[in-house]
Amino acid sequence: MNNEKEKLGRREFIKDALRTMTAAVIGGMGGFIGGRAAKNTVWQLDPNKCVQCERCSTHCVLTESAVKCVHAYDVCGYCQLCGGYHRPGAKIQDTAAENQLCPTGAIQRTYVENPYYEYTITEALCNGCGKCVKGCGAFGNGSLYLQVRHDRCLNCNECAIATVCPSGAYQRVPSDRPYILKGQQGQGS
């Protein structure tokens, strides 16, 4: 009788071990398939939904955010009085730091001809705060917008910025079309 109980215990042990291994294999395959799906997509910020809450600069897992300001030159009016460059209420419209909206000096202003100026973003200085984007949208034509730069982004499984984004502007897009351009609906081309 003792021998039967022992055999029954071994049988149950083997059955349980096979069930556990089967579950592990199925779970591993699901993880592999899910991992492959994530590799075919990347995180991106939809500029049509972005509300410039400044969380991109503070919630990225990287010390320097992977979100940077992008300038759509074909949309820009090259205005002397640029809402994305100058601080609201600035008394003088020059390049002095106290008159600039960008806290890091990432926007460079170059004279073209009267009254036109070209604005260039120095990505290395940009912290992704979106202050210039908000100013450009409020007082200009919206040629400045934020984008996740994929040469920097770690493509986290769950983006820390996406979890705190109040407008739901973060989404996964196909990695072969990683940028959503200003004015386009949904995924970029």
C-alpha cells in the first residue's frame, strides 16, 4: 500500500512538472511573439494631440529626454516676432537671453532679410519641454512641434512619458514609418 501511494505521488509529480513545463513553453512563445510585435513598432508623439504639458522633459527614463523640438520649415513664416523664440511680453525683439522663450537656448535665430529670420533647433541643447512649441502655436503658425528621436529613445515596453501624458498623444507606430508629421492625421508617412 505504501508503494502505491509513493507511485501515485511520483505520477502526480510528473504530471505537475509536465503541466508547468507546457505552461512555461506557451508563456515563452507568447512573450516571444509579443516581443517581436514591439520590435516592429516604436513610440511616437502625435503633434496633433500634444498639449505641451512639459512632462516630456521630466518623465523620460533617460537623463536627457529623447523628445526634441522639430521645426517644419515649409510651414514657418520666418517672422521677426516669433512666438516660439521670444518670451511673451519681451520689450525688445533681439537675441538676448532674457528675451528668449527657450530655457536652454536651443533655438538659434539667423537674419535672412528684412523682416525675415530663420530659426534653427540645436537638438543637443533641447530638453523637450515644449515651451517654444506652445508659444509658436499660440502666436504663430505652429511650425515647431515635439517628436521622439529614435536614435536616442530606448523604445521602452511601457513608455514612462506615455503613462503621464494627459492628452494621450503617445502611441506606437510602425518602425518603418516612425515619425508623425505636423498636420498629418494618425501615422506618419
